[in-house]
Amino acid sequence: MQNFLKASGTSRRTPAAGHQTSSPLASAAVTAAVVAVLVGGTIAARRRGYSGLGGNTVVRCRQGHIFTTIWIPGASLKAVRLGWARLQRCPVGKHWSLVTPVKDSDLTDEERRMAAQNHDVWIP
């Protein structure tokens, strides 16, 4: 590989000892932007009627089962995030399914009661 680099007139550049490839300021800016997007998304979703986002949230699996889970935007310990949906175990039907949050206004009193009685595992 070095012979190729010498023949082509290019050289490898490596950061000098103790030199960082990105500045701490750039890293902090990226972190702040990610946090701002997640917080903004949570606030927007709550305003649209998804009151549990950022904590205990009522969700519905693809088979229609209703249960409560911890839903923190940008984080997931017990599910695979797939955009707005998550692949997660349904504690009601005891199966794996895509689950999505349910708006408070879309729930009947019976569904709220069932969701409160059926909570998935707290820890993965």
C-alpha cells in the first residue's frame, strides 16, 4: 500500500499525537442539536394529543391490543425503533408486533382502563 501511495504522489495524513479530529465545540453543537430535535418532537407530539410521550404512553399493537409502555423519543431499551413505530413484545397477546402511540382522544374509557391494567416490562 505504501508503494502505491509513493507512486501516486499522495501520502497518508494522520492526526498528530494529542490532536483531535473534531473540536469539542463541534461535538457540543451536534449534541445540542440532537437534544433540541428530540425535545421539540416530544413537545409537538404532546400538542397533537399524544400526552404520554416522554414517559408512560398508551400504545396499540397491529392486532389491536392496547397497553402502556415507556416511550422516550430517541431512546429504546426494549424495542427496535422504526420511525414512528417500534417492534416490541405485546404483553396482552404475548407476541412481537409493531406498536404505535395512541392519541388520548382516540381512546374510550374502557381502552384507557385496559391500558392502565396492561403494562409491559419495566426493564428489558
